[in-house]
Amino acid sequence: MTPSRDISRLIEIMEALRTPVTGCPWDLEQNFATIAPYTLEEAYEVADAIAKNDLVELKEELGDLLLQVVYHARMAEEDEHFDFGDIVEGITKKLIRRHPHVFGDENGDKPDLVKGIWERIKAEERAEKRAARAALGLAEAEKGFLDDVPTAFPALQEADKLQHRASRVGFDWNDARLVLDKIREETHELDEELAKGQPDKDRVTDELGDTLFALANLARHLDIDPEEALRRTNRKFRRRFAAIEDHAKENGTTLDDMSLEEMESAWQAAKGK
């Protein structure tokens, strides 16, 4: 089988990998649940290539992510639920429907008008999904107000989404400084728990989680993406720690042989730059 620019070749390859007896033993063992972590991993690697502005890497990572879509589509087709063509039809239908200001005759020349169009159409789509499930005899579980926020999000992003959602109905602080007070309250409770002779790990975990949740809330009030804020700090940490490594090499030593004081001195020097 030869490579091709045609998506059908990729679908054929996946079908061959999943064919009983002649296919790949590892691929044949997989299911939606076992593949899901790889799907998330590939999405993060796409984001990482973009952050690095590495277009060579981005091309490869997008291919890996596309493979995940084809993989899930093949498993669904085997169970006679849907196939890759159904996925393509579904997303093209959604894009056309959600852009009547482009493909129809609605006025959407301003961002707020476009947002209004999207919210209305998404509400219509949710109603149609409920009707489709009912037609198939599938019980529609009653959803809570926050149930549309995926639990598979990174925890910090999930916290941000939950808070945004709750704020729609007025469950929110009206001043960022009040959130700062909440952060101080949570860190005080964390400090009290740690001050105990034998702190309860579950309690400490809860208090630390409350503190992180409050910090995510502050980021939202300041109109800052908490994930991006933490990524920036992660990058800063990488740079400064690399400076410690460089310092060790310049002085003919290793990280293991450096004292904490030497590391701190190199860290502060990097910070000063």
C-alpha cells in the first residue's frame, strides 16, 4: 500500500490495521476508552508545536491528530454507529448552519451579532439532539446547568469554564479584590492544616484545590487565561533552570554537585537578566 494525499488512503490503512487476523494485534485490542488518552495527547502536541512556531512539527502533529479522528471513526463504523463520512457531513452541516451571515442572508458584520447567532443556533441544535435521542428511545438524562462543561478538560481550564458558566446566572463576585480576599482565606486554611503535627492529606488536598480554584477565579476576573498564565510561568522556569545548568557546565560541575545556595545564586542571576 502506497502513501497518498487522498484521505481515503488513510481510511483504508486504518481499516487494514483493524482487520481481524491480518491486522495489527495492538490496534485490534483498542477501543474508544483506550484511545482517548492518545487523542488528548496529540491535541496537546499540536498546541505545543504552535507555541514553538515549529511548522514542520505542526504538519506532523496535525497528521497524528487526524489519525485519531480516523481511528475513532473506524471503531464506530465497525459497530455500525457512524463512519468517517458521517463525521465530515456533520461538521460541514454545522459550519454552514452556524454561519448564516456567510452562507445565508443574516447580518453578522459585528462580533457581538455573530455571538448571538451562534448561541441561538446552538440552542436549536441541542433541542434537535434531544428529539433525535427520544426518537431512538434513548432516555435523556436531565442535565444540570454545569453539565455541558467537559470533565476531561485540564483541571485549571475546567475551573475557568465552570466559573464562567455560573457567572451567567449571577453566581459570581462583583469585584476582583473580593476574590483576592477569598484566596487569602483559602491559603490561611491551608496554613492551619499544615501547622498540625500530622496534617490530614485529604484535608490538605481539599484546601489546596480550593486555593487553586480561587486563583483561577481571579484570573477570570482579570480577563487572563489561567492556563496561559501558568504556561508562561512554566516557560520562565525552564529558562531559569537552564541557566543553572549552564552555570554548572561553565564551572565544570553538575547539578547533583551544586548546593542549593549555588543554584539559588544562579537562579537570581538569570532572573536579573
